[in-house]
Amino acid sequence: MACQILIGKVDQIPKGEARTFDVNGLHIAVYHTHSGEVFATQPDCPHRGGPLADGLIGGTTILCPLHDRSFDLRTGKNLSGDCTDIRAYPVILRQDGGIALQIDLETSCNTQQKAQA
């Protein structure tokens, strides 16, 4: 079951930075690009577990702070060619500045505040 979960407000994340949110036990990195776009991915780099929310954001790319692996924030695709892709989550930036995450975890949908579509 897919649902939208309101996880916070965009003003919690300065442009060009990211934060990690806990969604019912699932950690998700949320990025606010310099252009104002918002993306969400798994929080750890598959190469050596680097914290992606601490990486450098360039356009729609995140660069892992440990070993410079890069990923496309839109798709999760590994752009370095030497490790696996990351999971990217659909995000909706609401008019009121709310960040709604589209997620397929039924337990999250039942226990977290559901975003109004």
C-alpha cells in the first residue's frame, strides 16, 4: 500500500543541505537543492555506509563524504560506476512548504500522520 506521509517542512533544511528523518524506524535522507528542489533517498552509501546527508549536493547529484561516490538524486543511479544504486523515494513539496514522502510501508502509513493529497 502506497501512502503519503508528511515528514516535515522544507524550511527545516537550508538550501544546499540535507537532513535525515526517521519515518517509523526507516531512516531517510532528504535533500534541499540550491534550486529549491527536494529529493529523498536511503541515508547510507552502499559502498562503505557513508552518511549521504553529509555529502555535497551539486544540482541533482549527491557526493558521498567518505569516498566520493556520486548518485543521481532523481533516480538513485550510481554515477561513479563502482557500487550499487541507492533507493530514491518520491517526494511531494506541498504549497505550504510541507515535505510529503510517498512510501510503500503499510506500517508507516498506519502509524504516521498521513499527508492530505
